[in-house]
Amino acid sequence: MAELKGLKKPVKLKADLAEFCGVSELPRTEITKRLWDYIKAQGLQTRSENGKPENAGKYIVADAKLLTIFKNTNSTSKSGNLTDLRNMNEGETIDMMQMAAVVGANVE
């Protein structure tokens, strides 16, 4: 069998994400899928920044479970955008485009 590469290659999850996913290694694609499945199941999307959950829109509302993962994020993207969620509170939102930074900050 060919070695899995890139996004399909399993990566080691940091403690909070491993607890959320229930496993210690997953490909990035599967991590993202599991986060989105949870977000959709809990209705944690909103159309406005820091808006109330309405199960639609480009912002993700942090509940207590997501907050433990989001708070590990402090990174700068290749384009220079800073994603620092260390002081985030429950009920605040992130833009869905920040999910890659969240996943990246929670894998080794």
C-alpha cells in the first residue's frame, strides 16, 4: 500500500483535540470533518461576528467543548494573518477560514 501523504497523512493530535476526536492520530482532512460534523450537529454557525447560533453562516460559535481546542491557537499564516484565540470566550466566534489555523495549532 502506498504511503499516505499531505492532507491524508495521519498526524499526532495534541491532548485537547485528541480528547475531542477520541483518537491520538488522524489525517487533517478527517480532523476538519469531525469538527464540522460537531459544529453542524450542535447548530454552532452564525451569519454575524459574535452573533447567536443560527445553524448557518460563515462564523463558528465557540461552545465549551470547541473552546478548549480553539484556545490552543496562536499562529501566523503564510499570508501573514495572525490567528490568536488564546483569550477567546464561550459564545464568541471565529471565521470559518480560521479552521485551518485551529487544526494546525492542535497537531504536532
